[in-house]
Amino acid sequence: MKVLKVELLSKAFAGIHALTNVSISLDVGEKRAIIGPNGAGKTTLINVISGLFPPSKGNIYLSGDDITKAPIYKRAHFGLARSFQVSSLFFEMTILDNVMLALQGKQFSWHRTLRSIAYPDDFVAEARKLLESSNFWERRNALAMALSHGEQRQLEIILSMVPGAKVLLLDEPSAGLSVAESAKLAEMIRNVPKDVAVLFSAHDLELVFGLADQITILHHGMVFTEGTPDQIHADEKVREIYLGENITEDVGAS
């Protein structure tokens, strides 16, 4: 069974078609990149899958369950996690408090989020595991605003990876990062649990070809082609999408 399945998804804004009959699917543990020119519909697709926008038509399935009409918080409880282009951290809170809020947000009982700042021991243990795996534990009491932009992006992925995640949605995760920061972020994405699928949009072709198992190219809101990185490298049609740009040169193909 596919962990994520999108069938004939369409989205229109005031009569303008941002997505038209888009179908994609992800296996457990698969990393799939969504690429295409500006305006191709990449962010819209992520937003519709995550529940930020309702689709005009089509269906979305998570582990076989139809989540097309499910609100964002229910999708999160079912295992759909996402990170945005614009940071969604609580900057005036500590790194640890940000993680604790993410862990409590996974609970169906909302009263737990409103409880005392004295967190349950099981939450502290889980937060420590998440932060140690990404070398943030020693800085757990630092404010999120004190982190560099690249570190903030890494922390957002940590927040997305609270227990129970099945699919991680990332919208331009390396946007605004230096080469070194992008490399660290790529390593973090590469090391997400093997049972978690990752769907990410990106302009950074180094990131795409270094991480993706499969690549889907959108053009004018439609799926233009898809395949493995090697297949995309060899596809002459892809150059049309990039207005004559040689995609293989950009990613240093051998």
C-alpha cells in the first residue's frame, strides 16, 4: 500500500488553474522531489496535500485513508507533517520548549498543551532523543531566535519529526541557506527514519539530485514527467521545462 496517494488533484484560484489533474504516490520511506519553474504549482501542491487549501477536485489518501476533507490538525495526528518556506518557530521560546509544544500538539487532548511548563518525563525523554540526534541537546535552553537561519530550518524539521510521522512535506527546505547550511540540512533529511516518506519541493538541484529517489516535474500545474534522478538526467524534454537550461550540467552529472 502506498503511504501517500494523490489522485487527479486540481486547484483553482478565482478561475486560475494552479493544479490540474495531478497524480503522485509515495512508498514507505521514499524521498520524492517536486521541481519545476516558478509558478509551476509546487507550493500549491504541498499546501493542498497538507490541508492548508482545499482541492477543487481530486482525492488524497494517507495509508489508504481518505484525508481529502480532513482539517490540518487531524492530518497531523494521522501522520502527515510539514515544514513551511517561512519559519513557523516560536522565536521567543527555547529550543526545548518548541519541541515540547510539537510533542504535545500530537496529543488528541488539547488540555495537555495548556498545562504547566513542567513537562512529563516521557516527553522530556522523547525531546532529548530528537535533539541529541541532531546535536541540539546541549543548546536546548537557547532561544530559537538565537539560531542561524540554517539551524532554524533544521529545528523545524525536528519539530515535524515528532513520533508518529508517516509523511514529511517540505516546501523549499534549503531556501536562503548557504552551501554549508544546505549540506547539513540535506544530511538531516537523508537520515530521517527509514519508515518516513519525504515529499519536498525545491529549486536547489544539488539537493534534489542528492536526496531524491524519484523526481516529479510540474509545468503549468500539471505533471510533465517523472522518474529516477538518472532518468530525469537523460530526459531531453526536461530542458524544455527549464527554458533551454542544461539540468545535467547544473548538478554536475558525470
